Amino acid sequence: MFTWLKKKQRPIEVPVAAPVAAPIPSFDPGAVKPLPSHFYYVLPGTGIYGGVKKGFHCADMLTDSGYPCTVATPDGSRSTWFDNHCAVITRDELAARCLPSDAILFSCPADAPYIDSLCAKRKILHMQGANTPGDWEMIDPARGYECISHGQHMTFQLQLRGRVGPYVAMGIPDILRWRGEPKIPGSIAVMPRKGAAVLKAVQEAMPEANFLAIEGSSEAETAAKLKSADFFMTISENEALGLPPLEAMCAGCCVIGFPGVGGFEFMRHLETACVIPNGDAAGLVAGLRWLLADTDRREALRRGGMELSKYYTMDRERHYLLRALGLTDRSGTA
């Protein structure tokens, strides 16, 4: 039935085979990992970044599940812009107390030289979705890191590269969940640092719009602003799992914007969000004007996003994290 197509095809030139890469060690899903004497999570700082918050969250979850986990930051300080309660030490203190029987979690590729200098046998790369070249260098099996993944995109990318990283569902703290707080009609929450040029273009095209900038805010301040916003405009083009639009769904916003490279896990066009092609500022303007004029569609997207966001709970994240690390819940609250 494809005879007509074959006649139109030109002869295919077969490329010269590339050198065969070294075989990847066979994967044993049933392998039992040694139980660490202590967990540590190494972070590059305490600034207002989703990766920092997730690092502290993981340490808190492990500690609360019966596996003490200490965060190591450069100066031994903890983040104060969101709630956390795990122990914190300096990197120098970690280097002095680290044992071969310990386990080290980290997520920043720039920290790899420091991680490699530690004597712990288990070193676990926590793929949080930064989607940088450094992430892909870190998953080379020769480096000896285990991998766990926050987000389906990162899990898929690991598989494409011959690795298997257990999926950990993202958890959204209850402080960000909408409980019927009043909304400011037509207001549009946005994080300028995620795409300043795109935001500028949209603002110039819609000078009448009420944009609520979220920048340098604590988690409580961010939650209050999201709960009051009618829309959330996501403008990041490269993130593998953008935490802000998912938090905005939880906060009852109608989400519109770019999916990045992994946002399709929860941004489903005309079901949970109005998805705009990455980088298309004109599309954002058109989408916003459409939804501002169509109350029924806006409310349907808001409800769809809130319903899907119910999956992303902190308790689910804790149980998935334990599973990914080969641990059982010892908290007595399972």
C-alpha cells in the first residue's frame, strides 16, 4: 500500500556508524542499598529558590520519617523564608564528621567537586528539574551517583540516557492551598525573574492589566498573593518542572503561560491551564484577553487546576521519597 511513497523516496545514504560507547552497567531493580548511618543534604545556599526549599523539605521528611537528615550549607545558616526544622551545619563540619556509612543528597551540579571529596559511599543526585547541561553530566554512570527524580520529565530524560531514577511526586505545602479567600478580579500574578523580557512585552501590550509581581517574597507572602490573584502567568521557558504554576493551581489561580520543557506533567491545555508556546509573548496577550472576557472558561480552568493539584501533597511526596531511597516509614504515622 506504500508503493507510491517508495517511488518518491530518494536512496537513503547510510551514515558511518559512530564508535560504540562503553556499555552501561546492568540495572538491578531489586538491589538492596545499605541503610545509611546518617543522611545529609548539601545545598549551595539559602536563597529564595524552589530547589533550596525542596532540599530542606526532603531533609525534614526524612527526619520526620525516622531517618535523621542534616542540611549542610556554606555558612551553616538555614533558610528563613519558609518553615523548616531539620538540623543545619556548615560544609566544613560535614567534611569533618562524614563517615563512609553516611549518605549524601545534593542537587546542584556545581557542588559535585565537594560531594566527591566526601568519604560517604552513597551519593545521591536529586534531579529537581533545573534542566541544565550540568545535570546531564552528573548522571554519567562513571560518576557513581544514584539518581532520584522530582518530575516526570527528568525521569524520562534519565531513561533516555540509560539510567532509571525513581519518580518522586512534588508536594505543595498546605499554606499554598486556596480555602475560599477573596480574589481580585482580573489580577495577574507573575514572577518577573522567570522571564523579564516576556513580562515587559505583555505589560506594554496590556497597560490596563493589574499585574501582581512576586519577587523576593517569603512563602507566606507568596501564598497570600497567589490566593488573591485571579490568574497566574508562567513565563519560564526552560524549567523541567516549574514549581510556581503548580503552586498557583493549588492557590486557585487560572494558570496561563509557557510549559517550559516539563510542565506538561500538570499543565494540560484547556483542562488545567491555557498553554502558550514557549516564548510567544503575543500568544500570552491573546490568551489573557480571551480568558478575561470568558468567565466560564476561566472558572473551568481554575477548577481543573485545583482538582489536579490535589495529587501533589506533602504526604505523598514523603512516601515517594522514602520509596525512592529504599526506606520504610519509621515515624509510626503511616
